[in-house]
Amino acid sequence: MLTPEQHAARARKIERLKAGAPARALEVCSGCGGLSLGLSAAGFDLAAHIEIDPEAAESYAINFGAGKRFDDPWSIARDMEHCSAEELVRDLKLGISPIDAFDLLAAGLPCQAFARIGRSKLRAIAGGKDDAFQKDPRAALYRRFLNYVVDVQPLVIVIENVPDILNFGGHNVPEEICETLERIGYRTGYTILNAGYYGVPQVRERLFVIGFADALGIAPEFPEPTHFLDLPKGYEGSRRVALKHVDENSKHFRAIHTPSRKLEKANTVRQALGDLPKIKEHIVDPKVIRRRRLTDMLPYRAPRGGVSAYAKLMRNWEGFATKRGTDGHLVRLTPRDFPIFQKMAHGADYPEARRLAETMFAAMLRKKRMTRVSRTSKAYAELRDAIVPPYDPDKFPNKWWKLDPAKPSRTLTAHMGKDTYSHIHYDSYQCRTVSVREAARLQSFPDGFKFAGAMNSAFRQIGNAVPPLLGLAVANSIKSQLADALAVLVQTAPTSTGKEQNEQKAA
């Protein structure tokens, strides 16, 4: 049930947007700004954001701060649990109350507690308890977000997370969110969107919740796919597990889009990376890589067949256009594994890499005439350690993966900040994992987008982000629906006398 003040605040926002003002966005848990990049490109005003990670907040300020100092209140890192909407508006000196400050409220809430990929780590931290992921305090942040909804009274709500939030210990969190939002005056819906369906060269499933204030008179819709992609089997299985606790009769769940085969095919890894610089210094002169900084620029190259349409988009994104080259050409130095990377087939994973390493080790034993050396000897152990990675193939079947240039990439994760072996470059000549800029390209960050911090932080920020092209598809869909709703409201606006009567009743 809305109070008269809340009704009036929503009405004021509608009148403001009807007059042609841009919708003002507040994004909570913004990360470095993947979703914000999409919102901005669609015409939303990035009025404020909240991000706890200092380096991600610095990246946000570099790219969206319009010259603001890093210690400016707009730029600094904030913890959503300890920063209210009222405090935020006061610190930013917006000159209005929180209830009038923002038209759209978005959140990319931390997914570590919800994602199955992170549950084993949480279980280990909690001493082996199976329900540790449910007790992770980050899992309750969506309730804190709902407090922001009450305080801000946005006309539009957007929430993004991993699909596993649909099956959080047998509990469908998005359904609960939608039911709560419905009780406070929103029409909501949720579904799974795959980034590959919207031009991102990556198979990445994400859950989106969209809500519109009742006063707009519309129910949310989700963007139609623009690209065709056949989901790999592993993603289909993960989707089934996530959907296990979705009631087929739910009025909030929207059927997942199935892209038409007539659409343009999904962008591939080669289309995404083919024009970026070849990096081979790690083989011939590692000192060059060690001295290179994240901000150092390298020139583009002219790939055979020309620069792809996707690469041109990444070079020419409005506000982030580049001309001769880009930065972010740092890679991990892993000399032991370079020969393995070189021999791996496209699409191969760790078990295949381990078999190749064992073969190379056996060949080296023969070459050094060490076939009869004791396996317990120091010489045998040192040679093996120099060639064979130590991970058990049964425990780490997906630890490594060599990109297939003819297909979209597999999902990038925040764990790339610690381990980039999940994305080994397809070019065997370069025999390495992907660079920061290549990871950014696979996530659809434009080449002019800058990342603060060192290499590990940049990888983490990229893996955590909403792919900007996916964010743009959602933002454009919201903008179109909002425009249609406002147009109807303009046509059905009451006379001045009737309007005054309505305001008197609301008061």
C-alpha cells in the first residue's frame, strides 16, 4: 500500500519525464559500470551509483565521472549496507529529497553466494557445512535493495544476477522479490537472458528482474534476441537446474526467448579479437611484459579478411572511441604451460592439456635418457614439475579451456582475477591466456573504456560486470516501453481542474 507522499512522488516523476527530461538512474553495486554503460548509451542520466570495491569505483569515476576528482563524493566507494539513499543524496548535494532524486533504480547484486561455482569455496570457509552459501551475508543484500526501492520510489527497477538465484537452496529469490515489489505498487517480471543473443561474443546466462510502477500502466517485457546461438549442452543443463523451482504458473516469470535461426549468427571469438595486437613477448622477451603497464597503448592490426563489424563497434562506441590502438595488453607469465597452450586443440580443456603434458614429459625423459631414473628422485620430480601442471583432471575438468575462434566464448567470471586459464587464446602461435583488453572485448566493453588498478583487479572487474551490449539491449527495451507508457499518459491526461481534484484527493 502506497502512502499519499509516495503516490505524489511517482506522479511528479511521470510529469517530469512527460516534459522531456531524461530519466535519472541510480545503480547499486554498479561494479566498474557494465550495466551503466548500456543505460548511458540508451539515454539514461547516470545520476549516482554505489560500489564497495575501491578499484571498481575508481574505474566507474574514470569512465563516467566527466572529469570529477577521485575523492569527489560522486566518485568514492560506498557500502550499500551503510549508506542510505538519504545519505547519498545529501553527500552528492543533489538539492532534492531521495524520493524525488531517481527515476530508475538498478542493481547488479553480488552473485557469489548464489552462483553454484562459488558454493564449494563458501562451504570450505564454513568448515564443510553444506548450507554455508545460504548464510553468506551477501545473499541478504537484495533485502537491503528493497529498502532503497521504498526510499527512492523509482518508476523503473532493474536487477541482474546469476540464474542460480532462482534455486537458492530450493528457494526462488526473484519470485519473492517480485511478490514484494507487487505489494508496494510495481508490476514485475523476470527471465533469463543470454548475452550471446544480443551481440556479445560470449555464452553468458543472466537473470533479470524488471519492474514498472503501477502508475505507468504497463507490465515489463524483455528484449527480443538479435543474434542466433545454439546453447552448448553444459549451459542447457545449468539452465534446467536453475529453473527447477520456477512455478510454470507464476505470473511473474517470462518464458525464455528462443532466437530464430534467421537472425544474424552470434559473434565469434575471432570476430571479437582478430584485430587486437599479437602478444608474443612473453615467449621471446618476458621482460617486456613485466615492464608493460595496464595503460600502455599498442596499435591495432589489420586481420586477414578485414576488421569485423563487432570490432568496429568496440572501436567506435560513442564517448569511448579509439583510433590507432588501445590499452590493457597484460597477460599472465606461465612459462611451464606455453608449450601445452600451443599444442591444445580449439575447445580443449584441462584433461586434454594434462594428457599433452604427460606426453611431453615422457618425450623429455627419453631425450634426457632419464627413463630409468627413479620416480622418487629429485631429478625426476624437478623435471616433471617443469612440464606437467599439478592439478587433478578429475577435480578440475574445466580449469583450462582453449577458445574456439569460430564460436562465442564461454562465460567470463570474476575468478579471472586469480586465474585466466579458463580462457586460453585460440592462436597457438601466441600460446598464452587472454589479455585484459581481450577479456574486455569478450565482455563487450568498448576499447576506450579504462580499468583502474592492476591486472588482477581489471580481470575481476570485467568478469563481475554486466556485458555492456546486454545492458544496452535491456536499457533500450525499457526506454521504449517507458516512452510508450508516457505517450499514453499524455493522451489520457485529465483537464487542469480534474488534475487539481486528483491531487487534492491524493493529499
